[in-house]
Amino acid sequence: MRRKAAVLLSLLLTCAAVQADMIMADNRNDTEENSTEKIRIEKIDDLPQDFVLGADISSILAQFESGVCYYDFSGQPLDEQGFFDLLARGGTDCVRVRVWNDPYDGQGRTYGGGHNDLKTAVKIGQLATRAGMHVLIDFHYSDFWADPAKQMVPKAWEGMGLAEKAEALRAYTQESLYALLDAGVDISMVQIGNETNAYFCGESVWTDICRLMAAGSEAVRAVSAETGHEMAVVLHFSDPQREGSYEKYAAALYRHRVDYDIFASSYYPFWHGTTQNLTQVLKTIADRYGKRVMVAETQYGYTFEDGDGSGNTFGREWDTQTLAYPVSRQGQADALRDVITAVLDVGDKAVGVFYWEPAWIPVRVWNGNAAVLEENRRIWENCGSGWATSFAGSYDPQDAGRFYGGSAVDNMAWFDFDGHPSGMVSFYRRVRGERAAGRRNR
Ligand code: CA
């Protein structure tokens, strides 16, 4: 899916002023009980301790670069590490981060979407690791967004034959994993491709796709063997509601003997059918192919409002969406709880669930003000904190080139538009039946 670079003096000053205020008012409890919107979150019985409760927060550093402020439950502004610590205290135990080969144009200008190159992944991985969370590295093998609609080959690999591309992919995967591990990132899973529905890294024939996926998988196995650091190989698909599609993908992977551990699915409840169908299609893969399964991306909206003036992917303007839950914090919580339950219902092959971009909030809150929108646009272009900059148009003319802009998911975040946490930040801890974590540990 979708989504900023220079620091805004005014925002920094706002942050600093708030920080000064908050230091003076610092004897409240750091718990979600202070959150203005109370939500009911029931414990999920029999949730295994090793069931992964994750979040993809790939845009977070670009958000900080853009001057976005995040706060803890007592209203204290958070620095980068403080933000990761807050997520960890709320029960998030694994951070997913996308990696693009070279998300910059010929003049070094960012394509946006968090400019998630290897360097960014290393920093996010270190922050997550220091907060005590594992890390899922999500290689797109593209210079920008890879999803069911596009799987564009990295610029540097254009024109390569299949064998040469497979070797480039294997070497890139291996080098990247060594760089991450050397930097102390605690990688638990590696995704070879993102939402690879019959397209991958510029290829569209299963034999060729499988050859490239196998090369990525071999690289993970080689690094695991050499370092002794175990990492699960994850393949990721989308559109579980398309009848028979997952079985077809799994059969092709089996036929071509691709070595992988986890078959992952995106599941956006408003696009992707029922949770019952999700359970059923994942269970088929688990039973027939012996693979472990998980949901690598899910989200649900708590409001129809657009926080930043750049249209959202979830909203009342999309009449094709199925809104099976109220559009409220409670609806968001119920939707996420049902996704977890649906994965658990698969049985002992169930791995976990990752929420997608729960902190991609507005750079500045728009409120229909044209001057604020203009300022947001400047920041998205400079900091890469929107889903795409105009510079991405040279690589992705059909989509980014026409529709570049800000956050398409600000109404599905766990934080409000101003960066204050909702009870969703503690959702994972609460479904485990754990009580409030108490005082912050900074
Ligand atoms: Ca928006």
C-alpha cells in the first residue's frame, strides 16, 4: 500500500514547547486508561505465547524527519526510541519493515513512502531491537511499492536475463541481511517479495518467479547457516477472497520446490472477504502443504476523516468496500481481534498477525485549510513522508506519477491525527490478558 524529508522549524518549536509543558505535568500513569476513547478489548483465550503480534511502521523515521510529534499515554512527547518502547510496552513484539533497493531518482531525490532503503531498515531494526522486539525484513525487490498491481524490477537490474537477475537477487539479499545482522538487528523473519500475486520482480511466469524466490530463500538459508541466526523464510500474497488463487500459488511453489516456511497473506477486512474465508484458505495451505501461515498486513479505519488532505484508501467514498464493523475505535479493535482469531483458528500452523502502518498520521492536520495542505505537500516532497513524491513518477509514471501525495491511511492509525495514542497502542497486551505496563521505562 501507500505513503515523506526536511525538518520543519515550526513543528520542532511546537514539539519543544509541548515537551516543556509536559515535564511540568508528569505524575499521571502511563497507561491507556488516560486515553480519551475507552475501548473494550477482551482477552483471547489460549493465545500462544509465541504467537506474533506485530506492526509495520516503515514510515516512522520519515515521519520524525518531517517534525511529526508522537506522545505517550501521559502526554509526554516521544523521541524515536521512546516511540518504539511505547509500542513494545503495548504488546507489539515484532516490527515489520519494507526494503526497497534504490528509492531515489537520478538526482538522489526520494521517491517517498518513507524512503525505505537498507539504511532506513537498519535504523528501524536497531530501534526495534533495542526495545526488545523482533524484526521482519520485507524485501520488495523493487525500487518502490510492490503490490498485486505492480512488481517493477529495480533500475539496476533492468535488462538482466533470468539467471543474472537471480544471482543479483541472491547477492543483494545476502549482503543486506549481513548488514542488518552486523548492526545488531534481531531478524526473526525475511519476506521474499511483497504481495507477489503471480508477478514478482518484473517476471510473470511461475517458473521464472519461483527461480527468483528460490534464490532469495537460498540467501536467507545461507546467512542463517553461517551466522547461526535463525530466520524464517516468508512468501507473501494478497486477495484471499479470490477463489482458488492461494491454492494455485502454493501448488506452483510446491511444483518448483521453492523452500519456504511461512505462507503470508494480506487481509484488509473491507476488501478481502470474510474472516471465515481467510481461515479456510490459510488452513488449506497449512494442511495440504505443511506450511505455517500468517497475516502480514491488516488495517481498519476508526474514522472517515482524512487528516492530511491526501485521500485515504478506506473511506465512505469507496462504495465497493465492505464495512463489517463500526467505523470507530471499538470497530477497529473488534476487526483486529477477529483477524487474530481467524489466524488462530487455522490451528498449530498459525504464526501471527501484523498491523500495517499504525503511526502514519498527518504531517500537519489539514482541516480543509489550503495553506496547510500546501505546507504538507512541501514536506512530503522534501522528507518522503507521503506515500509517493513527484520524483517517483520517473520510475512509476502510471500511479505515483499521477497520484503522488501524503498518507492514505491516517484514518486507520492507532494514534490520533495529533499523535496521541489511542487504546489500540495497548491492544496486543490486552488481548493477551496482561494488565497495564505501569510507568514508562525511559
Ligand atoms: Ca490522508
